[in-house]
Amino acid sequence: MPILLPEDFEYKLPKMHKVRQEVPSARLEDVAGAIRAEMAKDEILAKIKPGAKVAVGVGSRGLRNLSLIVKTVVDCIAEAGGKPFILSAMGSHGGGNEAGQRTVLSDYGVTEEAMGVPVVTKIDVDLIGKTKTRGVDVWFDKIALECDLIVPINRIKLHTHFTADIQSGLYKMLTIGFGNHVGCTAYHASDFTYFGTTIVEAADIIMQKANVGFGVAVVENAYDETYLIEAVTSEKMLEREKALLKIANENYPRIMVEDIDILMVKEIGKNISGTGMDPHVVGKSFNIDVFPLPVPNIDQMILLGATEKTHGNLFGVGNFTVITRNVFEQMNYEATYANCIAAKSFADAKIPVIAADEEEALRITVKALKSGADRDQLKIVKIKNTLELDEIEVSDALLPYVKAHPKLTLV
């Protein structure tokens, strides 16, 4: 039985044209040198006692230069007299299990051979308290609790599920990351409307019960390159993270086309964003109603693939109108469901309409457009993913817009 009618194939699909976007590009040229300068600060060195057992928390986010950053931090701790090891701190990612989380770290080059220290991915946790406002259980990694010093490493940026003056960063890693699958599930059972408060209150308890010494905060530019690295003591972590989030927002990637009929996305993945694609780029989310940054007005979306590093976890696939069969065949249901259930984001796991290929996906999606859309002047934008936005593709109908825009250049 045919999916489309004969007339759905009668019109000619528009040509696509490559366009370069001018996005913030300042970056650190010497990442290792910047880390060493931060780690040499007196207030940081004072935290590292000779012979101290130091857990360096590493998560599942696809930071540029992650292996270099982790290796340099570990080396600096060892040189200061500490005994560091790497501890996975990624909540329910990697399927929420030991083997899966080790695979995630390995894919980023964070292995025992490369780092020169043990890599531990145990997921046992202890209950250490409850948040004040909502009574949410605070779970924390059992191994980390036994350490003399805990050092989280994480990127500071907007979160995909909630808005607050702190979002994805060191505090979130301390709570959800070090909470492993059990803790992640407990936090996400709470309402996202007060998630920021929950994270802060939980982190306060963790600061009291665990030996959190300092964190290494990373800010990236719109090209997903390292822009800034800062070592922050636990005493200053909250206020400094708020300030760093503002800096991260100034360097955030975005699609500069304001009105789009159809957005085609070549790939999603957990190494791209916690929700596969960044909602603050596309303006689509099951959890966020108001976006803090400008987002385009997009009618419908098509998904064409997934990254290898997401290991079949297609969190966010439910946001799309149509996917190709290639996407459907890449999906690992266990990994996707474990993450979506833990995050209480069931809609993100829903399967959209499945098309045979890209052309069929596009023709099907045209039928889903709002009434009044001109299929002879379709405003289509195609991106690789929501991180790599320096070059996009646009349809014929958008060429006048591109020529008039000061930050868009036809390639």
C-alpha cells in the first residue's frame, strides 16, 4: 500500500544551498596550559593533601578536548601529591550500568591506559539526606563518599529540561551525575518547574556530607571548542557557576534563520545534547515553555540519523515529525528507555512516522505543515546537528533572507 498519493510526487523539491553562519569563535589555544594555570592557584593546591585519595568525576557529555582536560587535571593532582582516579558521574547514561558507562568514557578516550590512573564505573550509592523544599531523596556515589577529595569536571551551559540561574554544570554533576541511576531517577521524579531549587538544595547536602574540594568548569564557544576553563573551590562554586552560565550563553550556537517550514537534522545523540538535540537551538521541547535565548519558529522537523557515540540512545526522537528507517534501525530501546524513564521524559522516546529515505521523509512532512504553507516556496533548513552550526543548508525560498542577513553568507 503506497504511503503517499500520486500528486505528492508531482511538485519538484527545492534545491539546497550551503550557507555559512558567523558564530562566536574565540577559543583557548593552549588548553593544557590554561588548566595548569588554574590548578596552580593557591586555593586549589590547598585542597590537595599529600596522599589524598581523589575522585575525579567525568560524565557523558561530548566536551571538546575532554580526554586532554581530564588527563591534565589528573596529572596536576598527582603532581601536587594526591592519588587521583577517575569515577564515572553520569547518572543514568550508558544504560545506567557499569559496563555501559565504561564504554561511554572509553569512546571519549578516557581509559586507564590513556589517563594513567584507574577508571571506576561502579554505580552503588548511599542515601545521605532529603531536600528541604520537596523532600527529594539525595543519593551519592558510595565510592566518592569514601574519598578524601572529590573533583567534578563538567561543561557549563543551558540545560535541556529546566530553566534556572544554574543549569547544566558542576552542581548538576554533583547531584545527578554522582547520584548514578538511582539518584538520577529520584531527582527527575520531581517537577522540572522547581528543578533548579532541588539541585541547589541537594548539592548543599552533598557539600556537607562529602569531601567536595573544587570543580573544573568548562565553557565552550558556538563551534563546540574550549573557550574557558576555570578551577572553582566548593565555597565559591554556586555563585561562580551562575556567572559562568551567563558567559556560556553569550557564546551559544544558534540557527539564524527565523522562520522555517521544515528543519532537517542529520543526527542526534547524547554526545550532542542530553536530549539528543539542543532545545535551546531548535526551540522544541516537551519540558521548556520559555527559552532564554532567541530560537527560530519551526513548523516541522525531520531526523535522518544518529551519532555512533550515542550507542543507540535516541532520547529526543519523539520531537520529530518523521524519521528515516535508518534512524529506526539505529535505536537501542533499552538505552533509550532507561534514560527517558529516569528523566521522566516519556514523550522523548515516542517513535515518529518512519519514511524509507530522505526524499520520502520530506514529502511526508510537507503534508504535516500548517495550512497556508506554500509547497512551491518551502523554507527548508538542514543542519548536521545542534552543535555544529557554522555551516547549514537552506532552500531556494530562503536565499533572499540569507543575502540580507549580516551574519549569513552563501557559500
